[in-house]
Amino acid sequence: MRYDKGLSALNYPHKFVASVVWEPRFTIEQHWLRSTVNGWAVSPIFTETSGRPYSLDIFGGTRLTGGHESINGAGGAAYLPTVGRNTLRLPDTGRVDLRLSKAVRVSEGVKVRGVAEAFNLTNRVNYSSIMQRAYLVGKETNGITPLVFQSAATVAAEGLNVRPFGTFTAASTGQSPERQVQLGLRVEF
């Protein structure tokens, strides 16, 4: 039972978020120059989060009805019991978002604000899934069933149509998709 203890798949122990809003003001005598350089706002946001935990999985145990795999055929864990569940982590995820805006006063109570926003400005790839199949149950010899580590060489030698352990299989599309840019125009009154 103690081997079933482990981190939740939703365990993200560290998250750092930093944001700044900078609106510079310049005092310049020429009206046209003052209205050109003033009214800008720059707002970056930086976010960094711990990677998702995952386990070393074992494939090839007793096949159960419904296609489930387990080591002992009783519906138990498919991860290496001596290591535990969710003991490894994916790389940290991070992103930088940036908003640039310019406000122009049209009349006494009306402003027009143009906005350009870039999400995931650095276009960082944030991996969200990895090949967890670390071991394949080998053929029993003299009462001993070996576990064969699934490196790239082993997978190729066995002619398996799977990726080796540790290969990234997906990148996040939810909270950190590829770089996106949007433009907007807003009237404030």
C-alpha cells in the first residue's frame, strides 16, 4: 500500500507570476511631440510553473479484460512499485505575455486606445506529456521475469512501433499555446 502513495497528477508546487505596468510621462513643450510620446503603456507578464509529475510505467503485465494492464493481473499499478507513483517531473512551463497600448484623447471625455497583445511572446514550447512506458516485461527465464528498459536502442532492436521512454509526446495547448498576437481598438468615454 505504501507504494501507492505519491503526488497527485495535478501537483504543481511552484508558480511564479510577475507583472508590471509602465506608463512613461514626458514633459515636452511641443504639443505634437508631447502627444506622440505620451499615452503609451507597456505591460509584460511572466509566468513560470513546476512541471507535471509522472511515473515510470511497466508494459506487458497480465492483460485484463477491457484492455487494462497491470503487473500482477489483479488490476494493480502499472508503474514500478519500488520507485513509487509520480516521482518524476516534466520540465517547468513558462511564458511571457506583453501588452502595448497607446491612448489618444479625441475630446474632453473620449479616448481611443489602440492595443497590441502578444501571448507566449518567446514562443516557448511547454511540454505536457511524455512517454512513460519505461519497462517492458521480458520473457521468464528460470523463474525470473526481467524488466527491459525501453531506451531508443531497445525499442529499435525489438522492432516495436512505440517511442522510447522519456520522449515528449505533446506540448501544452491550453494555458501556453504557440505565440499569438491580437490587435484591438477601444473607445473609452
